[in-house]
Amino acid sequence: MKRIGLLFTLGVALLLASACSRVITPGSAAAQSSGQETSVAATVWAQITRQTNTADESSATPSVTPEPSETPEPSETPTRTLTPTPEIPVVEVSTGTNCRSGPGTDYLIEGAMKEGDVAEVVGRAADADYLVIANPERAGNCWLWTRFASVSGSLEGLAFFDTPPTPTPSVTPTPSVVWADTWQTWVGPAPLTLYSMTLSHSGTAITGSFDAGGGNVVTLSGTLSADYTYVAGTWNSTAGGSGTFEWQRKKNINQFIGNLDGGSTDWCGARLGASQPSPCFGP
């Protein structure tokens, strides 16, 4: 930069010197010398101007045009698939209903639902009248009759439960109360006559006898009902009489009431210290 300033000052001085020289007559030697000076000054000025421009150009900081950056293409956002939460089916009853170990009244009662109760359905049955539900009273499942049930939610996808074996029916125990014994028995229209009668039975067949006095022995045979509470049969007398009878055991099991010949005569009995039934007639 100092060099440029020096040359610029020199050029200006030359021009001023040329301008301040005396008037020169054209064509004279002085005019020729002045022309040469002017030419030299012009040449110097042109060189100064060229160097100045060159220095300006060389000192200028070149501008850098930034290359355009690539705009990244947006990546595709994967579509999110929502898996619906399955609705758990439930059952409600409008009337109290037992819940059993299988589909039917042959199965044991495992629990029960009251009116308005709600329980989860866990399975289906081949018998459409039943559903398998979570036992509302204790751990495990049980089978609910759907007669009074209403289901909320879909049963699709629920497993079918196999029908469990039917429980082995329990053996009905032989009644502990038997007729075989010695009974005090009252027979006839009032006043009733007391006799001592002996009875025996095998299964549902019952037999017996008593001494009516005077060598007259009365024998009888009959059939017991399944629950051993009722007897119907016939009687015969060595004196030549015969007829029918029926007895009904009372709840205390040590008394019975009854009749002879279709209701024409009372016939009742008691044992083990029990008193005469009143009334005697029955059943």
C-alpha cells in the first residue's frame, strides 16, 4: 500500500509540473519536450491506475458462494396399528340360579348367583343352555344355567368345555327305622282293645301276628312303601275272619295310625314305651 501511495504522489507532481510550465510555442523544441513530458506523465498515471486496480482486486476478500445443502427427504412414519383390547364377557342373572359342577341337576351345586350378581364367562358348553363361569363364591369354575342369564360381551373365541362325567348316584341308605319289633296295638271301635303284636320284615315285605284270645290268632302280611312309612296288606283270623288294613308311621317313628277293612275300624300301635296315638284312626 505504501508503494501505491508513493507512485500516486509522484504522478500528481508530474502533472502539476507540466501544467505550471511556461507557454510553449507549438512546433518548438520546448513543445516537443513538453509533449514528451506529458506522454511520460500519462504513462506513469496509467501504470499507477493499473497497479491500484490490481492491488484493490488482490486485496479484496473473495466471496464464496455456498453450495446449496440438500434437503433430506422426510422419512415415512410407519402407521401404528392399534390392537383393540378384547372385552371380557360377563353374565348377570335376573333370578337366583345355582352354579353346578356340570350341565344339569345331576351335578353337585358348587355355588350360586343371586339376582343382579355379575360373573365372568370363561367358557362355553356343547349344551347351549349352560355357560362356564368363574365361581362367584369360591375359587374355580362352575356351570350356570342360562334360563335367567343375560350376557354382555362376545363369546367368540371362548373355549368349549367338555361335559364332565355324571356323578355316581349315591346309594340310598336303608332306613334306620324298621318295623320289626314288639308293638302294643289297639284295635276296634271304642273302647279299643289292647293286644301285643310281633312284626318282622324283609325288604319291603312285612309280616306279623297277635293273639286275640280264646285261641283266635290273627296273622297279617303287607308291603312297605319305599320310604318305609306306609304299610298296606291283609289279615286273617283262625276264627275265620279276614280283611284289609293300612298303617301310617308317625314322625316320632315309634307310633303308627291306621284302620281295618277300608276304614270301618281303628287300628294303631306304639312301642318302646310310647303312648297310644290320638287319634288312633288313620292315615
